[in-house]
Amino acid sequence: ERLAPHAKVHVGPGDWQDIYSRSKIVINVPVDGNINMRIFEGMACGSLVFSPRSIAGTSDLFEFGSDLKDYDPRDAAQTATDVDRALRNVSRSQEIAHNGFLKVTGNHLLAHRARQLKLLLAQIMRGRLPKSPAANRSLAMGRALLSLALDPPVVQTEGWRWWFDDRLE
């Protein structure tokens, strides 16, 4: 309600690619406390992403303040203030959004995950399980993507299925 007089606010379902590509800011509201595609999608579309710092794995992949902004989901007033500040500080917001875009397109596309999964599977086949936390995170991300590939969520639009299937191949 606080932001609506100053900015067009979209809440709810829609064509994420179209909405995010027209958005200056994407606010990630996680459902289960885990990292989700909204962070990657928003950054890939060039939007400044706001996400709770408490989401597991986010700070392993991205740097808050440099690649994305954080917010406290329990403090809506402060979140509105922070979003309003980001809308007014265009150059800094664009810089952070650009950093996020570069990080996602340089490290976190499906092709990157597929390569990591291929390397990890090769290690497993040779009987060498990864020991480092980073390798274990990559393995977890690979398992999640493999799970999506084998059983895509039914809530996604047909356009999303095409986009995902095309890149998975």
C-alpha cells in the first residue's frame, strides 16, 4: 500500500519473464525458506532482487549488498522504506541489478548446473564423493535440477516448460 502511489506494483501470478523484464525490483517471498527460481529469474531479467537473508544457500551463491538486497519478511514497513530508497537511488540499484545479472548469467544457468552435475556424476562413478562444502552444494543443486527435469512442477505455464526443456537439452 505504501509503494503503490509511487510505483506500479504487481502481486500475483503472471508471465514471469514479461513481468520481471519490465520490473525494476523483484521481491522474493519464499514459500518454504529455501532458495527458489524467483531469485535467478529476477536477476536474469536484469531486475534488482530483494530476498530474505535467511534463505538457505542464498549467501553461498550471491553477495547481499552487491548482487541483491536483503529484507526482513517480518518488517513490512522497513521493507517498503528500503524498496522506496532503491527506486529513488537508480544508479546504485542498477549497479546491484547488473552485478546480479552477471553472476547469474556467468555461473548459474542450467548449462552451468548440467556441467557441474556431469562432473559430480563422473566423480561418483569413479567412487570419489565430493568432500568440500561447495561441491556438496553443487551436488544438491544438481539433484534439485535433475528432479525438476524428471518431474517438472505442474504449476508452471506451458511457456515455462518449453523454456526449461529447450535449455535442458
